[in-house]
Amino acid sequence: MLERAQILDRPALAAGAREEPSALLPCEVRGLCFKAGDKQLIGNIDLTLVAGQVTIILGPNGSGKTLLVRLLHGMIEPSSGEISWGGMPLDEATRKRQAMVFQSPVLLRRSVAANIEFVLNLHDGSKLQTVEEILHMAGLDDKASQPARLLSGGERQRLAMARALATRPDILFLDEPTASLDPASTLAIENIVSLACDRGTKIIFITHDIGQARRLGDEVIFMHHGHILEQSPAKRFFDSPSSTQAQDYLAGRIVL
Amino acid sequence: MYRTSVLKAGIAVAVTVMTLSAPTLAADSIIVQSTTSTQNSGLYKHLLPVFKKKTGIQVNVVAVGTGQAIKNAQNCDGDVLLVHAKASEEKFVKVGYGVKRSDLMYNDFIIVGPPADPAKVGGMKNAAGALKKIAAANALFASRSDNSGTHKKEVRLWKAASVDLKNASGKWYRETGSGMGATLNAGVGMGAYVMTDRATWISYKNKGDYKIQVQGDKNLFNQYGVILVNPKKCPAVKQATGQKFIDWLVSDEGQKTIGDYKLGGKQLFFPNAKKGQS
Amino acid sequence: MQNFAEAFTLAFDLMLSADDDLLEIIGLSLRVSLMAMAISTLIGLPIGAVIGMSRFRGRGATIILLNALMGLPPVVVGLCVYLMLSRAGPMGWMGLLYTPTAMIIAQSILITPIIAALSRQVIEDLHNEYAEQFRSLCVPPGSAIAALLWDARYGLLTVALAGFGRAVAEVGAVIIVGGNIEHLTRVMTTAIALETSKGDLALALALGIVLLSIALLVNAAVMGLRMTATRFSYA
């Protein structure tokens, strides 16, 4: 496991990099349900997400972590319940200020630079950074003209991160982005996450890596069977989880 | 940069290819609906350059079976009809699709077969008699069965031989439903007797060891006729140009040119237009 | 067997001699089939793209129909086009029968379903891959189609080549609507049919070998273009 000290060795921030908290926050979720057929996959969730924190979502497989994030990002429609971002409905305008990185990155069959350009061209007036700056942040400066699909696993995920951050989103959802990466690549991703966080992007991060959760998390949401069992500051969660399921999960026991 | 130039080169090649050798229907041209035997034997390659040199008219030949040629002409898809089924041709004129029919030339039909000659018809002159023997021997016979001039003649001969083909079809009587060449290919392939016009046979290159078994019957006479498609039925017909072609074909010069065409020293078509008939 | 040996020698001689008549026939074959390919791509590609990336009622049935139409018999297409373009037909006034244009029309009808059905598959596969990311990025439909077409371009090029291959090898339709008229509508396949009917099997085979060589050249040229593009740019 990587030491906390290593993560501090991240790229230096420009002066005053931490920006104004986003107008999209807080995010309010009320009575959120998602059903597939008769099966209730997300059951009656109430949740508030506030600015300026890295929120980690933990929980065993099938607990509904990915579904929750997809609902929050507006990728799928809830069966019932309401989601609002800074008092605004979850519509296209809100969604355009969010970004998401998936476990296995979907890269366009183009060059590394073209993958970034595609996103920059999508939303007019979002060219806050140049392609070079964005690639530099992800440490992909010398790969700009390479085909994106020929990158290594770690590089691919870094590119996906860079692309997600290209438009300076207010919210960044991460769905186990380091699940299949080696420690060095994982560290690189975590550095980018910290950088984005420092720039004022709200991070909502699904992971199974408890070390990673400890390193990055300010707050932890623990999910089980489609419900949120616990939402507490990271330190409190790791020191004294209140639910038996969370205790079992942290202890590496099987949670049923 | 490199990619752009490659792309440009590609487009240039494509455009060149598309415009390259782009023939269009010449202004002074006619379409002749004709039979395969005249084309396959090479007659048109001999005739048309002479005519073009004299008149500048481009003659475009669509070579299909006589039945289809007549159908196409009835759909006004031709200016001149040059086929060999007199009864059908006369009917074509009678119902108003043709202006007038003129005799043009003739040759004859023959029956070819394998050297083993299973029906023992070799050397026979009587066509109907030979067919009767073929039927009696249940020897394979390949028929075009495509409503062509040759097929119509063949059907008449079977009738004269009073052979009922209904039960024979698919047994020893094989209906190919194809052109003369394809039927000869099939016949040679399966060792069947085939009735063909002599011009096609002489120019046909896949004879194998096949031989002419039956010839010389006056019933095997093969008359070709030429008709101008009627502009009253088909306003698009190029009347003057079409008539010019017909006039030349039946003229002394045209008739001589037809008679001059030889393949392997053998004359394929014998001109027999009546003087002053057009 | 002797025919084969003779055919190869003859094919070689034919290609070396660059006989005028042969060049004319090859030129027309390429012109007709490339045009048909271009037209079919213009029509079939958007159809394939739309079906590939949208969900609508009757989509399954549409795909089954499209896939079935890939097996359109050339002779039937030829016959239908003949009936349309014949002087006695509804479009007879245009005087297109027995012209290269008629052949292009027939081949376009024949291969448009092939291009539509195959590009539908190519686009759908890529769409399935991109859909989630595009949804996350709020990519508008127009940009999504453009991105899919561009990123699938090499797959689609292969689709277009499949259409070209079918068109250039097809005889049933062009012989009916073109009439196999010498110096006007005679293409490789109809020339092969003619030589076969004249019993000159070796020459017919030789022409077949020439046709195959041309198809090989066209495919190699496209592949070369693709490889250069890949090497110098994007995969």
C-alpha cells in the first residue's frame, strides 16, 4: 500500500488554485428509488452532498454504488424520487457541468490530442485550457499524436481523467478508475484527483480499495443492498464504523 | 499534411477512373435487337465496321434469344429487329409493332452429338426421323427451351416426329432454358444431342469431340429476317437511321458483305434478300 | 484442366498486351461499379447509421428486412430496372436503357442494402462502445453521428469495398439493363458470359482472372491508403 507521503508529492498548484465552491452544490437527493422490473435496486435514498470534499462511496459488489452514481449523473432515470443540484433540476445544463470516468475508459479511435479536442469542441466557451495544458496535467505531453487506443492501461485512464477535466467540470464522478491499474498508475490517477479537488471540483469516487479511500476521502458513504447505511466523515468511518456491515467490510470479512 | 496529399491523390485516381472511357449513346446510333447466333458467330464484327465507315452510324447490338428480342422490341427498346423465327416475325409486323419484314440471309440448323452416337443418327438427313430415333433410344437431348428461334424450330420438328416431350422432360430431354452457347456447353458436358444453327457451331470453340450428326434436311432451313420497329407504336424509334441500316443490309453491297464473312474458310450466312424489297 | 493452364497464359498475355478493347471493358467495369458504390454509400450509409444508433418500434423487423435484401437476386433487380427504364416503362422517356447509367442504377439498387446492413452493424458496434461516454458528455445527436462515422471510417471503407466487390462481380442485372453492347455497355462480367456462350472457355476464364486481379488491385490500393493514413495519423 502506498504511503500518504507519496501522494503529497503531487504537481504544484498555481497560486490561488482552489476556486469558488460550485453553484451546483449542495446536491439534494430525496426518496430516490430505482427498480428493474419488480426488483428494487436502489431503495428510498435521501442524501446531501456538499462542496469541497472528496466523497468516497464504499460497499460490496451489487450494493448499488454504480447505479447511484449513474442516477446522480443523470445517465439513467430514477423510478421515483428527486435529485437537485444547487437547487436546479438534473437537466442538460446541469449535466454539462459534470463529468464521469468509467472503470474501463472509453476512448475515441483517434489520437490522444483529438480525444481532448473532441470534448473541448463539444461545449462552446469551455476552452479554459489548451490541449497542451490538459495533456501536461495528465503527464501525456509526448503522447499527443499517438493513437489513444495504443496507450497502456494507466495512460488510457490518465487520458480519460484529463478528458473528463478538460472542461473544468464542477462535479467529477469516478467509478473505480484504478480497479485494474498497477500501484504507480493508481498513484498518478490519485494525483490528478487531488489536483482537480484542489481546483474546486467536487469528487464522487467509487472504490473497493480501502487504502485509497483512506488516502483521498474526506467523507465516506457506505452502501449495502441499495441503501445508504452510513454517511460520515472519513476519519470517523474508518475509526469507528457504526454498522456491523461496515465493520465487517473494513475488516475484510464477507458482507452478505 | 501527408494524409491530405494521400487523400487528394486517392480522389484524383477515383475521379479519373470514373471519367475514363465513358462511352455514351452516340447521337447517330441505333439499337438492334438481335439473336445470339449472329453475334456469337462474329458476323456483326465483320458487318458493322463496314457500315459505320460508309455512313458514320453506330449500330449497338443487343444479342438475346429471338423470343426476348421480339419482347424487347415490343417494349420499344430497339430500332431494328434482326431475328430468325419467320412466323413470329410476321406476327410482330401484323400486330403493328414492325413496319415491314424483309428476308435477309439464311443458313441451316444441324444436330450435333457425341461421336459414340448412341441413337445411331449419324449421317441422317431426315431431321424428324433422327429426333424420333433419339427419343426411341432415350438418348440425352439438350434443348434451349428459351422461346428462341432455334427452340421454336426444334419444337416444330419434334411435333413432326410426333414425339411427346412432356414425359421426357427431366429424363432424357434436358431443357436448359439458356442461350445457344450455354446449351451447347451443357450438351457437350453431359453427352447430349443438341440442335444448333450452323454459324454458332462453326464459331463455337468448346466442341470437344462432338460431331455434326444430322444435316441437309430442307426442314432445317434457317431464315433470318430484318424489321424496322414501327414508329407509330414506338415514337422514339430512329426511323430514318434504322431504315438506312436495313436498306444497306439488303443492298447488293450489304448482301455481298454478309456473303464474304467466313470462318475457317467456311461461309456462315448466305444472303437471300429479294431485290428491291425494302 | 487444359483450360486452366491455357487461361492463365492467356490472362497473362491479355494483361501484358493492354489490348484497347480489354482496357475499355475494364474501364467501364470500374466506372460503373465505383459509381454504384459511391451512390450506394451516399444512400446506404446514413440509413445504416440511423438504424445503428437509434431505437424505434419495428427496428428488429427493419434489420431483418435489410439483411434479407442483401440477398437480392441480381436478375430480379435487372428485370425490375429494365421494366422501369424500358421505353414502354414509366421512366422510358429518359432513354436510359442500354446505357452505363442504367447499369449504375441497377448495381446501386443491388448493393445499397448491403452497404446499409453492413454499416448498420459497424456503426451499432461502435455506438454500443461510445454510447455511455457520449451520454455522460451530453454529446448532441448530430455530433454523435459525425463522430461515429469518422471513427468507424475504416470499417465503413471495408463495407464500401464489399459493395464494390458485389457490384463488379455481378452479371445478371447489368446484362439485362446494359444489353452487353460492344463498345457501349460491355463490362468484364458480361464479356465473360459472352465468351462462355461462344464456348471459348479459356478466354472466359482468362477474363475472370483479369477481373479478379483488378478487384485485388482495388482492395490493395485501399488497404495501402489505410495503412499510410494509420501510420501517419490516427488509428
